[in-house]
Amino acid sequence: MTGVTDPATSRLLGPAEVRALAERFGIRPTKRLGQNFVHDPNTVRRIVKAATLTPEDVVVEVGPGLGSLTLALLPAARHVHAVEIDPALAAALPGTVAEFAAPLADRLTVTNLDAMKVERLDPAPTAVVANLPYNVGVPVLLHLLTALPSLEKGLVMVQQEVVDRLAAGPGSKIYGVPSVKLAWFAAARKAGPVPRAVFWPVPNVDSGLLAFTRREPPPGDRAAVFALVDAAFAQRRKALRPALAGWAGSAAAAEQRLRAAGVDPMARAETLDVEAFARIAAQP
């Protein structure tokens, strides 16, 4: 078999196994669900290694698909929650794990659900490791960090341009709303590119890995800060004083709150870190 690991734990899927499973279950990847299945054992091993999991970690994997990454995660974690929106894939996954990783089958829980509707998982996840559906990667990641406060860390695969944006810091041209909102929850960094050839079907975008570690958020109300961030970047070419006029009620009111927070009213949104946004939002 392609990609065989320790037979007492799990065997990994190669291209032949991925195609065979897809044919067996009548699965055809769809763009609507952002489905691109990984069929390279070395890639999933690399992802699991980069995720720095411990034997006590409980992992949530969004979009497990045919189970390529799931099979690599099971030996490395105490439990794996596989959240799959596609009913056919969700129904097929337990059988695949029973075939390729029978001794570890009791570590898996499959949940047939839209990841944006996940509110609670038991046991509580400590890490998210996933090949996120590319059409909803950012909102899914932010939702999981909001809904699952037990998450301490993660490693996700998304489009390379999304990785770049999420990991960007203040002052960068690609720093924006996703960058600030992720920074509320976690410190993020780029963890390397992923070749297009490891997917079936081959995507028409470059992919990359993003690693993050949960951190204590700044003081303040998250919803209020996020509303401010949305307003500030809606007119990112403008200085904050005019850009936040609608949010504050007037340009003068915006200037007053900016100055009270120690922020130059003529600065632009892309120069502020999440702590600065939190200070502005906290002003009466």
C-alpha cells in the first residue's frame, strides 16, 4: 500500500487509495464545497509534525474529506473530531478509519455539520488541524476560535494569499480585517507552502500552511472591536478621522475618540495593531 506507516496504528492514503475510495463511495469533489483532497502521505505527515501535537491533544479537523489527514492525526492525538458538511463523506469516514487504522477507530468522532454551526464538541478540542475549504477558510477559522475557547493552537491549510493576509502585521499592504481579527485570538505565522500536485483535483491556486497559538485578547468587547475594524478598513485609503465618521457619528467625534486612545486621527487603519483598535473601541 502507498504510504504505509506502523501497521499497529494507521496506513495513509496515496493517489490510488484516494481514487479508489472516491469511486467506492460515489464521491466527486465539488467546487461549491471547496473540496480538494490531499493524496500525498508525506504532506499529511508534514502537517501533523508542524502542528506540534501532544498525546493529550484533542483535535478538530474541518473538512476531512476522504480521510487522508484524519488517518495521520489519529496516532498523534488523544481524540479527533472530524467535522464534515458532506453527508456522503461523513458517512464513509468511519469505515475508512476502520479499514486503515482499526486500532485507533475509537479515537474518532465524526460530526456531519457545517463548521460554521459548531458550538460545542466533547471532549473539548485543544487544537485545530485542517485542510480548510478554501471558499470559507477565514470565517470558519474565526468561528471556531470564537465558539471553542478550549482551542490553544492550530495549523490550517488555505490559499497562500490567505495565509499571507492572516499572518501580516501592521504596515503591510495586505494587512487587513482578517489579520486584525485573527490577532485578537492568536499569534499567527506562515508555516510553509504546499505544492498544487498533492491535491486531487489539482487546485488553480497556491496553498500554504498557517500556524497559530492562542493568546489573551486585549481588554474590551470583541464584537465592538470587530465592528470598529470593519468600519476602519471599509475605507482603508482614507485617514481614520473621515473613515470612522459614520461609526462614531461624525468626523469630529471620531477624532475625539482617536485622540483619547492615543491614535493619530490622520493615521490609516493598516498602521494599527489590534490593541490600538481595542483602545479606540473602549472610548466613551
